Amino acid sequence: MSALPGSPEGTAVTGLDSSPVDVGSLAEVPPLPERARLEARDIIARYPVARSALLPMLHLVQSYQGYVTPEGVALCAEELGLTKAEVGAVATFYTMYKRRPTGRHLVSVCTNTLCAVLGGQRIMDALSADLGVHHDETAVDGSITLEHAECLAACDYAPVVTVDYEFYDQQDVESARELVAALRRGEKPLPTRGAPLTDFRGVSRQLAGFSQHADEAAAAAAVDAPGDYGPTLRGLRLAEERGESAPPMQGPEPEPADTGEPRETVRPSGTTGETPAQEAADARVAAADNPAEEAGAAGSHPDAPEPSGRALADQDDGTETPAGAEPGTGDQSPDVPPPAGEGSDGPSRTIQGRAPKRRR
Ligand code: FES
């Protein structure tokens, strides 16, 4: 455990980054102005519970200092009545909170499955070579922080790059290189869709819930531009051309007729003595034609007991020992009741927490 890079507090802030500190770039981080504290209080006033304001407050800190500094952690802790360790725990959980100084722009390259197979990893490798940095590092000129990202929720535009969270769709190595070169020259190429590009501190201010624009006109000019959205709507257009439509959504099951009995009493459906839901689940288990399907059907059976938390994962080894029972004794844990309708001498489970296949 160590403090945030450059922390004057040694190990007082726990759980944070322990990588080497670039003291040179830290010298350029301006102290938080008094205005930041007042804005933090504005954010707190938006929420019925003060600590709910922590996430936008951390963005606010980044808007002034470029990352979550020890000073910013302290400000959040003071204003919210939290410990610095509690603030640090949140700041280190989410990747949008940066633990070291960022460049003017944050370039995120999606290297998740779809983008990766369409060239996302090649883009990441090329930018990494051009900038001389790896994931979560900043070019020496301070222009760009590069990171690889998990799915950016734009798979239909893969491979995707974002700059300060604005989208640049369907990139390839060359277009991404040109984009980054333009950013390093101080230009701000228009995103493929959405709002015009700002910079990392500007977008952090937006995420804190404040305008980064000087006046109303500038703010109005920065609203999302109309987009094409062609790939997103492609399925809809094809369906229209073909006269296809989605099947109607199933509504809720009809209420049982009011028989005068208590509502929670569900009557068995006849010959089997089970409810319709149990019968349907039995049928799904019986129809399973491979072990995985069978296990899935058994797990969703109304008679299947609730999995017993971590014990389920720890014990999913194919033995018949339920959580809390002595191995080999066949004892049933008091926390794991037998499926409804089965006594203690009912059939044993093959996998902890799952009902056995029910055969007729
Ligand atoms: S995999 Fe890249 S946006 Fe989804």
C-alpha cells in the first residue's frame, strides 16, 4: 500500500497506486482553489445523503488537477465526513478516476473482443509505439494519456477509439494515428458523433455536473451534433424492408381467479400435485440433452434452494457435500434446506445448490 503519487502524507492514504512518481510533472499540478470547495458543496447539496456526492466530487477534483490528488482526496473526505481511506477506496475502484497526472487528452482504445478482432489491438500497439507509452501512461510532452479500454458500448462501430470519452468510430491504424497526431498539434478533430471534443479536464467538469463553457452561447454550440447512427439502426432498416417485426412481448401471467382463498396459495394443477411453474421446470430439466443445459434448468427450478454464497463457488467440485456439512457424512447443512416436497432422505444433489434431474 502506498499513497497517491507525490502524496506528502506517506502511507496515510491507503490502497492507492504504488508506481514510481514523476515528480517533474507533479510540480505543474495547481492547488485546488477555494472555488473548488464551494462547487463541491454545491454538488453535495444535490443529494439527500451527502456521501452520494463523492463520485461527481472526484470528477471535480480531476477537472482542476487532472487526476485524483491527495489534496483532492482530503477535500472530499473533509466535506463528506469520510476518512481519506474511504475516499481512496472509491477513487481506486473506478478506472475513470486517474491515479497519476493525465495528459491534455485521454485516448482510450477499445481492445475488447469485437474491436480487437477488427483491429483494436493493432491500433493500441501502433499508438503505444508512436507515443512511447503503454497502458495508463502519459506521453512525455503531456499531450496524451493512452489507455486500453474494455467494451465502450459501441460495438456496432468497431473498432472504436474515444478521446475524452467522445467517440471516433470505425478506426484503423492510420486514422487513429492521424487523430492522435492532430491532438498533439493542438487540434480538436470533430468526433464521429456526439458533442465536440474538449479535453480531459473539461469533460471531467461536465461529469461533475458543471458547464465548462464560458457562456450560454458556447454551451448551446456544444450540444450533440446530429449523428448518422447507420450501423446501430441497420437491423431495424432490414426488418422494415423485409416486413419483419419482433414477436409481441409476453404480458404478465393472468391473475388466478379469486376463489376466496388466501392469494399466496397456489393450487397444484391436477395429476402431479405440483404447480404449473414446477411442472414447466420439470419439463425443462427432462428435455435437457446435455449436462450444462440440465444444470442450468435445474438451477432455475422453483424447488432449487438458494445458492449459499461463496460456499457455492468454493465447493463446486462435483462432490455431493453441501455447504457446512462434513465431507462424506451426507449431512445436510441447516442453511441448505432440501427442495420443497423432499425429506431428508430425498435424492442427494450432484452439484451444491442445484436440484437433481427429476425423472418420471
Ligand atoms: S468491443 Fe469495442 S465497443 Fe464493444
